[in-house]
Amino acid sequence: MIRRLVAVLLIAMPVEAGVLFDSSWDTATGTGISAFTDGGQWTGYVQWDTPTPTMAIVTGGPGGHNALRAQQNGPIWGSDVWKANVIGVGRDTYVRFYFRSDDTSGPGDHVATAGTIVGGAAIESLTYLRKYGSASGFYMALSNYACGNTIWQTWHWGPPNRLALGRWYRFEYWVEWVDATHVRVHPRVYDDGNSLLYDETTFVNGEPQDRPALWNGQAWTLAKFYAAGNTFCVDPAMMVSLAMGNNGQGQASATKQFWYFSSVQVRDDRWPGPIGGTTAPPSVPSGVTTQ
């Protein structure tokens, strides 16, 4: 297979005060350059050339907006879009995106990260969203294990319960810079009725199979971890960008099923909050099956 890498550079003015980046992929649908980069909003993308493209821009996102659709192709063919230099080192930033998964593959796929997903170097510093699918829903994790951290109990954090397949969720993150190489990431997860489901007081430590994990003789919430004076150590060079897609996670099942992203916003003044409107299932182009 041949990988096609396209980079598009654009200097864009914020659409309103405080907004550093805003994209709903409303420029076009399909698999073209303009569709993937939302007319140049995203810096670039990696797309594998396969009989069925591993990414596409489709209709059916929240509020009538479009969505980036990624396909589960197992442990190969990672693809993503990324925005470079959108998070300043030492500058508190708020990130929002909507996410829906229909994929039942079990191993944890890194689907929203700092830096770029393909290649994996940025995953250690910050994974906003890692998903673990099943027929009964998916677990999610916020992950950090950079700077040689060997305490595995503090690598992954997330809700104790699965989220539902086939429903849109709003994920928001406050990246609070403590110094040039340390952050605290404060997550919020909302359902499609805009009800807050989980935040740092209910994110617990460990991957799903061992959550909550004992460390120093006790289980931890993310809020408790921060209150004890702990932070996440990060590589500042990896933290400035944002990426979404599929990293071709090892041992993942090639279900050919999909997950979706929509209405991405990054700002430096406050939590982004919801967009208006209602949600609908993303469209699947004719001739493409999900099984």
C-alpha cells in the first residue's frame, strides 16, 4: 500500500475572541484535500490509499455539521488529520470535540492526541481520547506516560463505566500549564443531551481491565491525584498540536466499523461548551458496509 501525505499551511484569524481554532469540516464531504483539511483549517493529513479510504468527511454530525469518519482496519493503516501549533507552551488551553464510536474492537486505539497520531511519538505526552470497544459499548482513557514515567498506575485515567455505541458525546479538556514541561489536564464528558457524565472527580486511574488501580496502597481519582500535588510531565514540542484519526493499534480487530469526530474547537479563555442543534446518525456512502 502507498501512504499519501498532504500538508496544507494556513494562517487563519480566530472567528471570535478567545478562539484559536474551530472546525466542523463543513467545507466539503468526501476524501479530497479540501474536505479533510476543512478548506485549509487543518494543517495536514495522512490518508492510506486503500480500496476503501480509511477516512472520509461525511454528513450527520451534531448540530447539522459534518464529521470526520475513521475506519477500524486493525493493526495497520493508521490515518489522521492534525492542526499544528495550536496549543502554546505555558498557555492554558481548552479543547472540545464531539465523538461517536460504532466500533467493537477491544484493544485501546489512540484516536485523539497531542502531536500527530501516525508515528506515535506524541501519544506518550498526551492522549486526549483512547477508546476500547466491545459489543456493549466502549471504555475511554486519558493517557500520559512521558518523561520516562514507569508508574503504570498513573498512565491512564477514565470513567469506570462504558460509554454507549452509536451516540455522540462531547469531550472537553482544560490543559492547565504548571510550568514549561508539566500540565494538569481537566476532562469533562457530556452526553448527547448536554448532561455532564464524568469529570476529574470521577475519572479513576488504570486501564479499563484494572480500573481503579492501586498505587501507594489506594485508588485515585484524577482530582485526588492533582490535589496531592501531582502533574503530568510532557514533551513541550509534542504538546502544541492536535490530531484525530486512527493509529492502527496493535492487535486491533479489522472490524471495518467506524468512529467519528465533529465540531472541534480550541480556545484560550474558557470552556467551549456545546454547539446548538440536534444530532443525527452519520451517513454511510452507498456501497460501503460496516461489517
